[in-house]
Amino acid sequence: MHFDTDEAACVNAVASSDVIIIGSVSNRILKRCLRAGKLTFFYSERPLKEGEEPLKRVPRCLKWHLQGRNRPNCYLLCAGAYVAGDFEAFHMFRNRRYKWGYFPPLRTYPNLGELMRKKDPTEIIWCGRFLEWKHPEAAVSVAGRLLREHIPFHIKMIGSGALEDELRSSIHSHHLDSYVEIAGAMTPEEVRDSMEHAGIFLFTSDRKEGWGAVLNEAMNSGCAVVANDAAGSVPFLLQHFVNGFIYHDGSDEELYAYLKQLLVHPKEQRKMGINAYHTIAEEWNGAYAAGRFLKLCDGILNNEGSLTFFPDGPCSKAEVIHTII
């Protein structure tokens, strides 16, 4: 069988490895990986972002099982809290699913107090593409309610996209020009600098957000978070009322109530921001996750008997989630 240079390199890497991680790969490479019979992890966001899709589920299920993805030596790294439940629907990886995610570069602050002191507790960040499933309109809607209740705030919306003109029109028609700023696209460094100045981060994406690494970045920057429970990273990274607030998808009332609470209680906002920072700095970061992954692999390869090696965090067992708050 002929392989191009990249595929040949993949085959050689498979042959010399003890553990294989598979994300997106050609069928030819996939077959080689599975034939090798080595400890294999599939790395995936949720496959049912669009909902149940019954016409697609059966063919997809048959394909995956026939490919051999559900062999006993195959495990699942769940890049999102709802991945385990989606694969449960396909009868795959039972008792072989582990928490994982995306791990943006970690910023550390030797003097965390200094970072928190420079924050503006009335400054709110929203960051992402202006797309329907990210719901930027929710930020504009909540701004109108805050203005009517005379609560001091400023929302900085970082990004661009198809809904930008509609958002600008809504901001202007509701007399929010002085309160909601569309800042446009920024470099990752500029985004992080803006997060370091803001007290609050608003994360409104729905189930189509498989993970949402911007949440990692905001928490790493010490922001108190108000987040939609449908986004994949939220149940893994956030503890309700500890390092952020989690509202039920579609509940504008909860979104407003939690955002208002953070604005009128700056000490509570600061405490949640500090807890959010520690969550990322001490647990949900690349170095920590890599160390845990190596221990997980070592335990499985040495047949230690238990497939639950950590109580929580990266590489802990990923359960099927029905409700989180």
C-alpha cells in the first residue's frame, strides 16, 4: 500500500509508540493504528452537536463499530462534558471515557493580588465570532436590562462575524452606544490583556460549542464567569457559585440575575475570579493534564485493575451528564 510522506511518518510513529492518540485521521491510518493493537485513545468533541439526528445516527454507529473503534484497548478522551453522553447513545467506550479538553497557553501571576487590583469590576468581556449559536445578542439584551435598573457596567464585545451589523443596529436602537462596545477582532495577546482588565466574562454559547477555550483563558485571567451550561467546557471547568455562575441554556432570567449579582457584589466577584484562576493554574492546564495522562496510561498498561485513577479534573472518569445545577 502506498502512503505519502506524512502518512508514512504516521505509520512509522505508530510502530514505535506504546500509546496512540487519534483525532482526525484518514481511514488508511486509522486501520493501521487499530491493527497495531496498542493502547489507543480517541480524542473527540461531542458528535451530536446538532441534536439527535436519527437518520445519521445508525449509519454512523455501524461505521464506527465496524471500523473497530470500540475495541477493549480503545479509550475516549472527552473534549467536553457532553461527549460521554453522546457516545453512550452509540454504545461506545463504556467505562473507558475520561475527561479532557483544550489547554491554551497558561499565564501565571506571581502576584495575583496585583492582577485583581487592576481589574474594573464593572467591565464585562464577551469574546467570540458573531454567530447565532454563540448568542452575542444575549449580551446586548442583558445590557438593556442593566441600563434600565441603573447598574453601572460596560460590555466589551471582542470579535466579528455575520451578526455584526445586526448587533450594531440593536445597540444603537436601544441607546446602548455608550455601554456596549464592539471592539472587533484582536490578537490572542490583546484578548488576554482585555481579560486581565475586566472583572467579568460572559460565555453564552449553546450546545454547538464543543469546548470553548476562551473560557479557559478568561478564568486564567481571573475573571468571574457567567456561563451557559450547554457549552462543552462549562461543566468540567466551573463549579456553580464557587468559581463562576452557570445558567441553564435559554434562561435569560438566570443570565441576568447572575450577572447583576456579580456587578452589585464586587467582593463576591473578586472571590470567584480568584477561584477561577486557581482552577486553571493548578488543575486544568496542559502540563498538569499531560502528567495525569501519563499516569493513566501507565496504570492501564500495567493492569492495575481500576480504570478510575483520579477523583476529578483531567483524566478522571467522564460520566454521562443529565444536569449540572
